[in-house]
Amino acid sequence: MSQSITMDYPLAHLDVAEFIPHRAPMILIDNLLEHQTDTLLTDVYISAQSAYFDPATQSVPNYVGIEYMAQSIAALAGIEAKAKQEPIKIGFLLGTRKLKLDIQAYKHGEHYQTRVTRLYQEDSGLAVFDCQIVHNNEVVAQANVNVFQPQDTQAYISDSIQGQEEEK
């Protein structure tokens, strides 16, 4: 059985922007559908207004699915942060393993659901998620996605910049 962040209304009525650090036009997922511990199901509808939509092919390229996965992970982190009354934090996509893209593109007029499930998380903020994109009950993309959400994003970015400058 699915749980929503609040008991007052279903997840589908919540604005995705409230749960991820992204802002339009870079919010790529459309709806939050189901939340369970360590798992979130989201939805994207492909339209001519979708980011990365190619009018020539009437679709969004398959590699954008990695960002659907990453934003679904961010939304899960946002739901968990809101439940603890903590601020939404920025996370970083570190990479993927076992990436499999079974379709060439996400087609205009179609819905695709992304399920992300936390497999592992360290106190440092490093985590691994099993991700699947499903269309008409068929898995069309999947990957293990590695992410990192530092406790102090600004310090992490500053340290990264300083390290790059020292390498020069």
C-alpha cells in the first residue's frame, strides 16, 4: 500500500517543484504517484513542451531517461526531507551502472513511469538506487544510479573548486 507525505491529499496533487531543487524549465518529471519507504514512483508525459523534445522525431531521446531517474531520486529525497521538516538539498548524480535503454526515444503523447528504490545509503550522503522506467507495464530503461547529497552543499562546492584551482 502506498503512503503519501501527508494524509490530507494524494501525492499526485502535489507540485513536483516543492520537492526538488530544480526549477522550470528544468523540471522534467510531471507527477509524484506513489511513495513507500525507500521507493518513489513518478510520471512524465511527453508533449511538444517537454524539455529536449525533438519536433522532427516527435519524441525525447532515450538518454534523457537518466535525468528522469535522477529527478525521481531527488523527489524521494525531498519527500523525506519535508517529512522531517528539513530543507530540500541539492544532490549530485555521480554515475550509473548496468544502464540499459531498451527504446530509442520517449514518444509524444505517451506517459512513462519511473520507479526508484534505494538499495544502499551511507551517512556521508552517498547512495545507490535501482531505477526503472516503465511504459505500458514494460520496462523500457533501467540502471543503478549513484548519487551524493552532501550535508553542506556550499562547503562541498567550495572544496571542489579549491581542489581544481590547486591542480592548475
